[in-house]
Amino acid sequence: MPGRLLVLSNGHGEDLIALRVLQALHRRRPELQIAVLPLVGEGTAYAAAEAAGMLRRIGPRRPLPSGGFSNQSLRGLLADLWAGVLVLSWRQWRLVRRWGRSGDPVLAVGDLLPLLLAWSSGSSYGFIGTPKSDYTWASGPGDAGFAGLYHRCKGSEWDPWEWTLMARRRCRLVAMRDALTARGLRRHGVAALAPGNPMMDGMVAQALPRELLKRRRLLLLGGSRMPEALGNLRRLLEALERLSETEPLLVLAPCGSRPAPLEWEPLLVGLGYSLVQVPASLEAAAAWQRGAVLLVVGPGRFAAWAGLAEVGLAAAGTATEQLVGLGVPALSLPGPGPQFKLGFAERQSRLLGGSVAVCRTPDQLAHRLAALLQEPVLRSALGHIGRRRMGPPGGGEALARLIEQRLLLTAAGQAG
């Protein structure tokens, strides 16, 4: 009989990371029946894999007003409560409990919520901890304030109740995003590993089309949560207008399913852009021109375009980390949220060693962008930091191998 695995993930970034691991696992165990339960949102990152028959999405799903970031503001928490998050979580818990009675293993990807649900299943489980890293309090730029002091006293960004769940006998695998974080957990009796970061899998820099060689190149990342993404994009593009450079600029704007190409139109028309012919070599959905700036919109083109940029303008989470992991420094401009607020941006900057710099105002972003475009040595140095913090590709394959050895084979042995 083919084995079964339930995967829990709690957010768009976590869905993408889980998908990378599951793609590698499917190559190793194509007969494995994989069920995924996205705890936040619809889990659209899994849609193509589901259509291909690699996995199936199960259980109750619902978009939440906070986009899964209710821990960052009281307003977001109240909005999620009003939207029925407690009922949603209770229904998801019941599904996980039913799954656990079968004895099949559970893999949690994210932070406390999927870890807690995996433990509550009563079955064996594994955990891939994605959002937390000890770099956020152990390195600059800046410091983490009281939170940094709290984490320093613990010796880990993970909390005691979290590492208690990781140290349970039924928890057969704990994987962190970097060796520093894994080492901190091992001091608390957790057999944590750092086999590699699957975020960088499939991220390969491509050659720049010849007709675009004379343009300076930027990558624009506004995030995927609507309507916040459109507000982020507006602020970044308004800051770009303050750039005094007169050289031709190519702004690459990859996106997911949201904002869709049609949702860009009111924003860009309002900022004075006009539709122009799409450069064929970029496979973009639309192209817009404003003076010396050519902006191209490309759904699903992030992996293909990210390595073409010299600098990123970012208000996103996972995509920003992947961008600097390719050696492309970035500038961020926090907004009102609910996700990409000042605290989130500063934490991200510490996580990535300053390879993404937080700008407080549009003028500051334009000034720093001009400096980065004029200083290739600085861009190279920041790019080196980003690559080191994110690590090389191959993490998905390493994690798939561990899941097979520690979760699937162990479960099969117990069943036999």
C-alpha cells in the first residue's frame, strides 16, 4: 500500500516552501499520497501541483483579513476573529485529529500553529520552522530592542512552549532555515538540523536579453496580499519618481495571481504610465512607459526575472529573501500593513544582514537607490551577504530525503 502524508502550512510563503519540498519528495516517492491543509488562505500555491495529480488540498480554507499576520496588530486580530478564525481553526483541528487516528504522519511547515496541530494529531510528525531565525536578534543592522533582549536570554528566537513540542518523542524531524538557529535549539535539547533552505530551489539567474542591456534594471515586489499589495506598489513607484537619474530604467514587476495584470492598470494610469508594446524576449503580460521608465508586468515570472535585476524595490516577505539570496540587494519601504509594516521590514533586514535596507521615506529610498546604482562594489558586497544568509539551492531535496527516512519509513515500520 502507498503511504500517506498530511502537510500543514500557514501562509503563502510557507505554502511555497512546502511545495518545493513536496516536489522533491514526489520525485523520490511518486506513489506517496500527499494531502495538504493550508491553514491560512486558499493555498493557491498548490493549485498547479494539485492539477498535475501530485497532491490534493483538503479541509476547510478561508482567506483571512490579516493574511495570516494577526500577531502584528490588534486590528488584524480583531478582523480575523470577526471573520471566523476560531471556528475555522476548530474545524481544521478536528480534521487533523481524524487524520492522526489513522497513524499516518504529519508534516508541519511554518511556526507554532501548524506545529501545535501536528502534535495534537497524536501521530508522528515533523516540523520545518520557516519564519524564525536567530539572525534577527544576533546580528544587525540595528537591534531588536526588548525582543532581542528576550531572545538573548532564551538563547533562541523560538519560545519554550515551541521547543517543548519539537523535543517530543513523536517529533521525528526538526529542520531550521539556518545553522545558527538549529544550534540554538540544540542547546535546549531539540535535535534540530539545518539541511538547507528550499526557498532557493529553482532560483537560477538567467541571461539578460540583448536589447535591454543598455537599461538599468530594477525588480519591483509589492507582495501578494490584496489590497495591501497595490498600496505597496504605489508607494514604491512614487518613490521611484523622485530618482534624479536620467538613464533608461527597466522595472521588472513579476507577480502571482494577485494583483492580476488588469488590477495594475488603474494604478499605473493614475501615475502617468501609458501602455506600450511588450518586449517579446521577456514574456510579459503588459508593458507600460513613463518617460525613461519601462515597466513590465509578468505573472509567474519571478524566478525568471529576479536574477536580471541590479537592485530590488521590495515590500514583500518570501520573494524579497529569494531575491537577495540570488545576490541582488534590495531597498524596502514599509507601509501601514497588515504585513509589511516597519517592524516586519526591520526584522527582515536583520535576518538578511542588511542586504535589504529599510527606508523610512520615499526620498530616502530614491537617494539610496541612486547610490546603489552608482556603486557596483557596494552592490556586490551586499549581494554576497544575501547569498550567504539564504544559502545555496538544494534544500528541498535534502529535506525530502529526511522526511522519507524519518517520517515515512518509520511510519511504515510501525504499521508493519
